[in-house]
Amino acid sequence: MSRAQAEVAETFRLFHSLLEERKTEVLRELEATFSSKQVAMAICTQRTQEAVEKIYNVSQILQIFNATQYILIVCIMGIHPTLGKSPV
């Protein structure tokens, strides 16, 4: 092998090694970014689930309140029949 061919081969190995190192760095960065995005998504999902549960609980309370209000109105009208009648 001539000296020029040896230098070309050595330069090729050097650039190949540099590219492999950079590839490894980029893969590490990509993995770190992916992991952080997964954690952020999990936190967002958890907070969304908590918000949905709170909304559901408020909805349940409002349904109970409306039913209780209806029952109270019916009881008041039953106790005071004149309250349920329109004036003549």
C-alpha cells in the first residue's frame, strides 16, 4: 500500500471514529429528550385525570343538590298546600 493510500485510510478511520462518537452523543441526547417528554406527558395525563375526577365529583354534588332541592320543594308544598296554589 502506498503512503497516499495509507493516509487516506487513516483519515477515513479518523472521520469514521469522529462520526461514531457524534452519533453516540446524539443518541444519548435523543434518549434523554424522549425520556423527559415521557415524564412530562405522564404528569400531564395525571393532572388531566385529577381534573376530570374533580369535575365528576362536582357534577355528582350538583345532582344531589338538585334532587334535594326538588324534594324540599315537594315537601314544602305538601306541608303548606297554599304555597303551591296560584292566587285567585
